Amino acid sequence: MRNICRRVLFSTMLLTLLLLGHVNRDVYAATVATTEGRVSTNANADQSTSTPTSTSAPTSGNATPPSCAADYWPRQLDTMYNYVDDVMWPCDDFYEYACGNWRAPYQLRARGAHDTLSAVKADNKQQLMAFLLDKQEALEQKDTRSTLQRSENVAVRFFNACVDRVTNEDGFTGRLHSDVEAVALRTYTDELRRISDWPVLNPHWQAIDSNDTLNWGTYLSAELRRFGVQSLWRLLVTSNWQQAEQQIFYISAPAFDLLKPTRNAAQYDSDSEYIYKRYVKYLMLDLGMRVRRAQALASEVVEFEKQLFELVPSASLVLLREPQTLASLAAELPELNLREYFAVVVRDIAVELPNDYADRLLIVADVPYLRKLRDLLKHTKPELLAKYLLVQFLAHFEVRLHDEESYQEQRDYCLQQLHSFLPAELTEIFMRLQYGDTGDAANYMAHTQNALNDIFSQLKMQFERALNATNVFERDALTKSRGMEKLHAMRLLLPQAANTSKAHLPSTITLSDNHDANLLKLWRWRTHSQLNEVLETLLTGRSAPPAYNNYGPLDVNAYYRLKKNAIALPIGILRAPFYHSCLEPAKIYGSFVYILAHELMHGFDYDGLNYDQAGNAVGNWGAKAIIKFGTKSRCYLSERYDDGEVTLNENIADTEGLRLSLETYRRSVGENATLTVEQLKLFFLSFAQTWCGTSASTSNNLHDAHCVRVNNVVSNFEEFTTAYRCGKQSPMNPPYKCSIWSEE
């Protein structure tokens, strides 16, 4: 199948080049027009004279639906057909037919666009970047600052301070700063000195009795963790795998991001070790060390981290250990002073903690790693540990990590930082850019939320019909009942339309023109927010499930959360070419609703079946149902699928999700309706064009290449072969078609 995808590459090159001159950028625009009129799917449709029954996206509620320009859908449809390669016969290679002439515009490729999803993300970036740069001048003029809403003021100030910091250039005047590194380092070294005395910062430092490695190292690690720094171990706040409604602590080995070439790499190499040493050396030079001493310290720090790395088993093992109380863990490892460690970490919420919190606070800990760490620290000098922790603190705030990047890369980094720390503010700005002023944006989002909740309800009802009809549960009524409970409990987490929420930066926190000081404040705020979730669990026994998601506009995807049994839809994907109320239903169901249904199916794949309706890892499917499910899913391991064992869950979610979307679309047209040829063709074309372009990476990828993915999915549909009149010998019409949940 992969060879089929490639065999027309050179024959279509000329058409691709011709297309570049008139790529229609409207596919990336989602502004709401105000003129009247609609055009049905019959515009530019072929081989049918029937009129589609439905001509608008599903709607409900009291929110006013936005009006649609008469030319909006025809322009979108024209863009879609511009991507089609008419030279390719769809029954031979549907991906090449649908995407043969797709190419992201240059300005989007420069921002990382390599396929449809990343092109939309790049366009979101471009819109936000233009806004932020435009508003910099408004922020400088104190007399016009009142014209900026608080979310805009906060976002622009953060962004401008970041650009000023990483580019060494004043965002307003364009003049280079000569002392920016000194100012940045002073911000962090002042904070470090408030915590303790450090050998690197004090040439006259001497070890004292209280600075023994274990006690002092535990204290310093805890103080740094209040700023989000993960040093000797990672301390995370996440759901209890046994009771997902509880937020608890997890302790595991460090990620070793600086030592390894990539986070997913199993080992470090000589190149990554050299780069790490060079980075530490330059940090020390900036702190005023002589070259030879800086080189020696860099070698010491990296060698110590290599010793930490050796404490972790080489095999990639994921073990679900039993949660235990802080008191129990501290008694098991008394040398690590874990009671004192957590007393420092939770200092900001100490007055609200119950007196017996150590007997109630739950922790899932990698005890074997902690034991090895304890033994290593017993033989480590306090001075070396302090040097290592200081480097981890500076690296956590990415000091000097972006010096060699281009100006655009540095600005993109600042936008990503803004997206990471202030997604609610950036979402608010993005909504206004997409849908007009605050009132228009709020009205559009209210209408969109109603429509999306309707679609999600329809998907769940259709999948319930499939669960009732399939033979997977024919001899296991209990597992079927549990599957139904999980489906009914599954939630859709949408972006929050409110201008103020707990996700917004509190008014008590004021950002300045010092980016490094801003980062210190924001990391403390983030840590405090995480601790409040743990506190809620301690006081009430559970943490209230989120009503909305807190993703920002640079997240262009959808996510199924196993431990929440919920699907999160970020604001970044709620736009053309995926979703817009003025798009035709076949387009919406073939692309956007398919993405939603794909995520729903992850709740019922080989990972999902191990989690119940509340997100607890219980593995409560019966053996008979598992065997039947395995038998029917074996089709997805056939020779049609590259690396089927690795991509199995995604292959299942792709085909079963698109089938669920198609059946839901069919029922939305009418109880016993038959979709027209045009509707089916537009549906499958919309699906295929969701994956135009190339994957970002082929290593450690759980998905097949886009071309293989598209062709394998449509090959599983009789509706596709009928609509495109594919013969029995056509590559897109194999004799066997995979299906798990379809009616028998």
C-alpha cells in the first residue's frame, strides 16, 4: 500500500507546482461573515441531481446561529477540489487522488506546517503572532493601555518581555541589550540565594554539619520543586490510577532531558553528552567562573547525572504500584526525609492541610529507584549535589537554551511559552480574532457548544446501537453492561467561553517587563494550582472533574483522556477546515466528527477496555468478550497494515471512528435515509483531506503514514467502493473489510 501511495509522486509534481500560484488560503480562515444566503452541496457536485436533505451543521439551544456568506461554502469546496489530483483514479490510490495537489503555503511551512493539522496550527500561530506584535506598541503607550482588555494586556506584556529576553532586543525600540544575560542570571541567582547558600555562587562556601548530602539535598530539591523544578526525582500531580477522581502525587525517576538526545530516546550518546557539558560550561562562564573551572564543573555535573541515569532499569517498564501514604513511604525510606520534603513543597497551603495529612496523603512511588538514589547520595559530596541542583534550576527556566536559534524561532518559542502558561488568555484573544468582538465571540461559542454537545450525544446514541447489535458481547451481558455504563458516563470537555475563570491569571499576580521574574511567578502559580487539587482530594476525598478543557489555540487535535473518560476538544481545532457552522454536514462529519468519533473509540480499544466509566484502571472486561473482540480486531493486524502490532489501537480508532461518524451522519439526515453519491463522496474526501501532507516523524509513531492510513480506512467501507464505483480488483476494494462494532 505504501508503494501505491508513492508511485505517482513525480507525475504529479508539475500539477503541484502549478497549484502553488493560487493556493486558496480561505481553507484556513474561519471568520463569520454577515451577508445572507446559502448554497447546497450541489455546488460543484458531480454525477447526481438529487438535493441533500441537510444543508447546515447541527444546531440547538437559544444561541443565535451566525449567518453565512453566500460564497463561503463554494469557496471552501473549491479549495477542496483544488487539492484533488484528477490524474489519479480514486479506486487505485484514494490518498493521492484526494491530496495529490495539497501543499501548505510557504509562510505556513516556515512555521512548521507539514500536513493539514499542522497547517492549521501554523495559521493559528501566524494570526496570534500578528496580533501580539501589533499590540506591543499599544502596551508601550500608557495613555492607551486602558483600550486593552486584561487578557490582552497580560498576554502582550508576557510575550514582549519574553521576546526582549531571548532576542536580547527591546521589543519596542529594536535596540540590542548588552546586559540582558546578566539581568536574567541575577533574577535567578537572587532567588537561589533566598533559598540557601550555594558553592557556585559563594567562592568561600564551606560545608557545615547541617549541609549533609541527604538532609540538605532533600531540602533544596523541595524548595526548587515549588518552582516546578524536577531534579533528583520527578514529583507529579495526577489522577490516582485506582480511583481516578482523586488527585495524588507520583514520584518517579527524572526524565534526563538534557542528557539524552530526545525525551523518547532510551540512551544518551556522546553527542548529547558533549552538548550537555558545553551548555553547563557556558552557564558557569556567565556566572563568572574561569574557563578551566567551568569545564571541570560541567564534567562533574554531567557525570553525576549519568550515575543517576544508571539507577533506572534499561528496559522500558511501566508498573502500576500501589498508592501508599506519606507516613508509610517516609518510614520505608527514613534517610530521604520525605516528611520534611513534602512540608516544604506544600508550604503555601500548609494552613489548610489537616493535621494528619501525612497519614492521608497518597503517593505512588518508584521505591526501587528511591532506594538506589538513597545509596548514591550517601556517597555524594554536598558540594557536588548543590552544583547539580543549581544547574537543574537554571536549565528548568531554559536559561541560554535558545541563544543559537533564529529570530523567528525565538519569537515562536515565546508564543509557545505564552500558550503553555496562559492558555485561557490566549484562547480569549483567539476567539475574538476568529469570531469578532467579545459579544460576537461569546455568541458564536455558545452556539458552537450547543451544536457540539448535540453531535456528541448523537455519536453516543449511535454507538449504543452498535453495542446492542454487535456479537462481541453475545455471551457476556455483564461486560456489555459495563461498556454501556462507560459510554453513558463519557464526557465532552469544550473550551470555556467565559472571559474569567480559575484558569485565568489571578488579579493578585502582576507581570512585569522582566521575563525571568514572570516565569518565577507563573511556575509558583502553576505549582500552587496543582497543590490545590491535592488539597481538595484530602479534604473531600475527591477532586471535582473539570467542566471544560484548558487547552489553547496551538493545540489542533482532540484527546481522549483514559483517567477521566472524557474527550477534550481544544479551541484550536474549532475552525475551518474542520468545524464551522457554515460548512456542509458531509464535510463536518467526514473530518471533524470523525476526529471526535476516533477519540471516542479509544475508550473501547485495547487500552480503553482496561479502564472503567470513572477512569479507574480495573480491567473488568470478561474473558469471553475479550476473546471475541480480539478475534474481530485481528483484521487490523493483516498485511495491509504496516507495523500493525504498534499501530493497532490507532487503526481500530480510525476505521471504527469513521464508521460511527458515517452512521451518525446517515441518521441525522433521516431515520431511514440513504445518503446520496455526492454526500458520500464529500464525506470520504473530507476524511482523506484531514490527513493531507506527511507525518512529522516516523520513529516511535503509533500511527501509519498518512497515505497508508487513509487508504486502509476507506478500503474498509462498501459505501466508498459503491460511491466511487471501484471494481473487485481495485486496490481500494480488498475482498475482506475490517469491522468490530458494525451490526452483524
